[in-house]
Amino acid sequence: MDAAKLRAILPGVPLVESPFFEEIVAGSGFDAETARIATDLNKNGFAVLRFPDPEFDARAERIKQNLASHFDFEVWREKAWKHEGLRIQDAWTFDPDVHALAVNPRLLKILSEIFGRKAWPFQTLNFPVGSQQHYHSDSVHFSSIPERFMCGVWTALEDVSEGAGPLEYYPGSHKWPIVYNDQVGIRVTNSKNENTQEIYHDVWEAWVEKTGVKRQLFFPRKGDALIWAANLLHGGSSQSDPHATRWSQVTHYFFENCCYITPMLSDVPIGKLYVRDMTDIATGARVHNVYMGANLADLEALPSPRRPPPPPPLSRLERLERLLRHPVKTTKNALARRLARSR
């Protein structure tokens, strides 16, 4: 079967996650760098590249200068540096350089090609230090229907040293099953519990132990970027130097024509979904949740399919005649006599 046909038969699976990935890429016409990124992402769940922006160094310095005042480094070093990081979410709304990194045209083109749908950025996170976040899959926080149409891009705004709590990840873990609440015994509907990703930690830790996959640390140079697949386990390693910085930007991307949900806040098997209200950073426009080519809001407005009406009740005679077809002979004889009397 040719590459175009193989690509078409599974439209609900990202190209980079397709079981026919090798055949599709061979006939894709990707340039050499895009093909390398796609191959690394398919095999390992991550791919490293130089951020494709000739103004990157200047942008990185301006981001650090503009965002530094948003963080209280003294309090963090006194009270929190051993167990948590610092971050600011969605600085793209006021910082033009954060916005520019998120909407980089070359990066959007690469992501769109290797996933097979148009990519669009929906969230930025900027870190001046290590996150020190337990390793996790983004799929419990940001997911799509069809699933796995999501990725993250982590970009170093400076060289990262060992003491700064570098990014950590587990190669190949993106191929493991996505964990949903019902699988770990959690119900969200009509529950007063407030879930965090800790409800999945035991499962992820058990998988890491069972598979023996080794953690890798990312020691990038300024301008290195790492793309990770939706289900790759990743996090922030422990920071050992409270004075070391680890300026970075993470941009999260979805892909067009999906329904966008937060599984951690959903009961997916029974259709109780936390559907996200999303904005495309590139355009500033609201993005509609779409299922199989139709807006989700339009589908929800349709009446539920009607069940066929129940059949009319049988008459006494019809009930007796049905019983006559019973396979037991003695019963048939008794019913035949009863039926004769009734006539």
C-alpha cells in the first residue's frame, strides 16, 4: 500500500505516532531536518533542534530582563528552592518576544507536517529556575480527541548547568498507554476530591521500574529546543544550587480539528468531559472544539437519538400460542389442551 493510502486510513492518529510511520515518512517529501525530527520523535518521544530564529539571542535576553521582576528570588531561595520552582504562565499576552517564540513559523511548519494536522500554540510557561516537578505525562493535563494530537517545546534561554535542575525525561515512554482516571480508581463526577497529577505517580513509577528505562537529563546550550510527544514522561530534576538559574520557555501546542480536554478532571468512559475553552496564540482567536468535522457545541445541541417504541402487548391468545412453541413436549400438550378450552 502506498504512503498516501497508509496516511489516509488512520486520520485520527498523528503521523508521528502512526504504526505505518516508516512507510509514510519515506514517501512524505520531508526535508532532511524535518525527517530527522520526525524519526527521533517517533522512536524516542523527543527530538532536539536549534531554535529556528535568527533573532533568538536578543529575544532570550529581553525575555529574561522583562520577566525577572515577576519573581521573588529571595523568598524562593529562603523557603522553597529545595522542592519547587518558579514560573509564569501565558506571558505571551504581554511580552512580544515570548509570543514570537510561541508562533515561530518554521517550528509551526515542522510540527504541522510531522503530526499531519495544523499546529497551533495554546499556552506558554516561562521558568527562571528548575521546575523540580515530578515526571509526568502531559496527556493527563492536556489531551485531545482523537488523542495524542498535542506536544510541548522546551527552549533554553541560556546554557543549563547540572546544579540548575535540568529537564529530565524517559525515552520511549511516549509509547506506553495513556492513563485515565477510571484505570486508577478515580471518579470525578459527583466527587468532592480535588485531583492532582499525584494520583498517577504510582503507575508511572511502576512502569519506569518494570521497563528499566533510564532517566536522561538535558544539558542544552542557549537556543537548543526539545520537542516532546504528548505522552512522554518528563519533569524537572532536583536543583542543587539555589543561585543557579535555568531560564527557559515551554510552549504547548494542540492540532486542528480536535476536541480538547483535561482527562484529570474528566470521567472519559462515561462522556463526562472537562472540555477546554482555548485561544490560538498565533491568531488570538477562540478555537472551537471539533469532533469528526463537526463543532462539539452543534453536536450537543442535537436531540438524543430516539429509542424505537416498545412493541404492543400480546393478547392472551398470542401468549398461549407462543408458549406452544416451547420445546418440552409435556408442556406443549398441557398448553394445547388449555388453548382448546379457551376457544
